[in-house]
Amino acid sequence: MQRQAVSSSMLRSVGYDAATQTLEVEFLNGSVYQYFAVPATTYHNLLAADSLGSYFQANIRGAFSYQKLAKKRS
């Protein structure tokens, strides 16, 4: 999945697959997680948020099932 770099003190990049409603988030520490059944509006609201980290904490973490992918090697 293609991710786009974001300006955040918590997140490095974010991607979304509308066909499967999968949100992929890369954190600054290199960890990558996929969140499932995420509505497109949630993805767009995340990108538009003043604080991506705060929006993520309040609206995504704990609200959707997820899986951790292999940590990206630097």
C-alpha cells in the first residue's frame, strides 16, 4: 500500500485502500499497523486534523481491529 508522508510528532506516513477500507499507519519508530473497516471519512478527517496524533488517539486507536506489520528496517 502506498503511504504518504505526514507532518506529525507521532506519525511518519499514512495510507488508505478504499476498496478494503484498510488504513495503514507508520509511526516515527518505524512500526507499521493496518486498521480494518475504517470509513473513508475517518481517513480524510485524519489527514485534515490539526493534530494527526491527537486525532489518531481519539478516533482510531482502540476503535478498529488491527494488525501489526513487520517493523521497517532503517
